Amino acid sequence: MEKHLIAEDITQMQDRYRRNFVNALTGFKSLNLVGTIHTTTHQTNLAVFSQVFHIGANPALIGILFRPDSVPRHTLENYENTGYCTLNHVQASFYKQAHQTSARYDYSEFEAVGLTPFFSEHCKAPYVAESSLKIGLQWQERLDIRLNGTVLVIGSVVEVFLPENCLLEDGFIDIEKAGSITCSGLDSYHNTQIIGRLPYAKP
Amino acid sequence: MEKHLIAEDITQMQDRYRRNFVNALTGFKSLNLVGTIHTTTHQTNLAVFSQVFHIGANPALIGILFRPDSVPRHTLENYENTGYCTLNHVQASFYKQAHQTSARYDYSEFEAVGLTPFFSEHCKAPYVAESSLKIGLQWQERLDIRLNGTVLVIGSVVEVFLPENCLLEDGFIDIEKAGSITCSGLDSYHNTQIIGRLPYAKP
């Protein structure tokens, strides 16, 4: 049976029900731990994000969508103040720790959940040593979305760490082989199984 | 073995290699067919997008990132002119047709790839009848990203069609059960297999 809901049905949903519903609507999402560091206290911060997306390949640009009035505020502040953050793909081996970073801690989530910070000379922010695919980003542009107060920050890729055997001849990264997982809604985690790659489409 | 690339390595990549590489970096992506219609000729248009993301739950807002200088230009024009588009989750049963919509046709991609347009009274744009999860969007705000000329358009959800047995008690939509698939890079399609759902995280 097909169910049909209109805008008014969504407006009348209970808050938590609506959050679950709308967050699942767009489909599967990327799953990254975003690492940052405070500019003066040097306290590291780690937060799980499903709102990370490709903006462009040349130059290589990646966007992160922030909710300024909710938990991951430190991430946005640290990213803005230091100019750097890291993206770390989540694998099944530490998905529970990744999820747990969304709790409110008053000390570093690295320590709280038991993941290991790793620093590189090209990026001021900490990486997650356990992650097989790691990306350093440098702050480029902030776009404020007036409709709901969210903030899109676009960063440029300063470096990438990845398993050598996951980088294919044509530049494609086999992230499934690298163990990267995906998520849906606010709390559902999924492995993937490849169906196929398709050639460039022509009429 | 871990491979390490810095920004300069990415700049020096051959174009197609870099496109494959950078498009895979962020992780798994949502996969939707975006349906639109021309305001005067009424020609329908269908294009596959992996750049569709959740912007907010209340009000329910969804963003689509457009490259104005490439193939799916008609989608942006039609969406802007009519004020409506549809999102249609892709299932494995028609992923080849979905991919094929990225070829340049001078007539409707519905006809070209063999998918069926379906209209609802709440939305001017055509849905894909074959898709199990369908969302109608109304144009709300356009943000131009100066860094690379891409355009983020945010729409509000006007209606949703979904399988009744995929809507759980807490509002979560089991999109894996609905058959929705995910993608990585520009051309790799993947089924999913749930690892688990986790409760709201507390310290």
C-alpha cells in the first residue's frame, strides 16, 4: 500500500517523529567524523556529520552543513577560527564510537569515545587515526541559509590519506573496499554492496 | 599501504581522473531522479542527481546542488520557472535507466529511457511512477556559490509518496526496505545492508 502525505501532515507531526521522517527523505547519506581543534586551548573536538557533500572537483571543494544552534557548534567555531577541519570516513569497526560523539561532552570526544587523534603538517585539525580515508579541509566560504539558520561552509581539499589499493586506475576511489559505511535518517547505519559501475552515458 | 596526496597532486591530475577522485571523496551519496516540466512546451525532463541533501526538518527543506554549465541545466530552468520539481529515489530495478538520463537528449528523458511520468494535483512537476519513494518540492531560495559557479536551490516538501510498511512507529522511513540504493563517485551504484540503529547518544 502506498501512503500519501502532504505538507500539512508533516507540519502536524510530533517534533521527534518529524525529525526522523524528514531526515530519512533524501536517501542515503555520507558519514564522516569531523575533527577540529580550539585555537587557544588546543582542545580537540570530534563530531559525526551526515551533511557533508561534494561541491566541485576543480578546484576540489567540499561543503559541510551546520546547525549553529545545536550540539556541533564547537565544530563550526573551531573550523572558522583555525581555518581547518578534517573529514574521516566512518567504518563499521567504530560506528558506535562515531555515533557516541553526538553526546554532549565538556572534554574532547576523542578521549570520551576512545578514538585516536592524528596530526599532519598540512592541516591544523586532528584526524581520526582509525579511519581509512581522511581528508583535510581549509575554510573558503560561508553561506548563511536564511530559511532556517543553517550554515553551509565550503572548504578546499588540502590533503587526502587513503588505502593505496582502493585508488583505481581511472581515479575512482573504491570506498566500499575501504570499509566506508553509509547512514540514513538520524541513527541508522548501513554497509554497502556494489551493484555495478556504468560507463559514461550517451544517447 | 596508505597513500598520501596533497592539494598540488590533485591540481595536477588529468581532468577525468580528478573528477572520479574528488567525486568519491565525501562518501556515499543519495540517489534521486529529479523530474521537472517546461512551463510553456510542457516537455518533461528527468535527470539523475547525487547532490540532494537534507537542509532542515521543521520546516521540511531539501537542497539540490546544480552545475549551471553542464547537462542538467534544463532541470534548474524548469524548477525555477514552474516553482516545482520532484525527487524520486532510485531502486536497483531501474538504476541503468536512471544513469542513462545523464545522456544528452533533445526530447523527454522519460521517453528516452523508458520511465513513466506521473502527475499529482499538489505538484506541477512529473514523478517517476516506478519509484517507491517520491517527494514533491516547491522552490524557496537560491544560493549562488561564487567559488565555482554552482547553485544551491532549497525547496520545501509539498508531499511524499512512500510504501506504508516502510514508515516506522517513530517516523523513521526504512529506505533500505523501500529498495532505495546509494551511489559513490560518478558512476558506482550500491545496495545497502543495515548494521543497526542506535539510540540517542548521552554521555
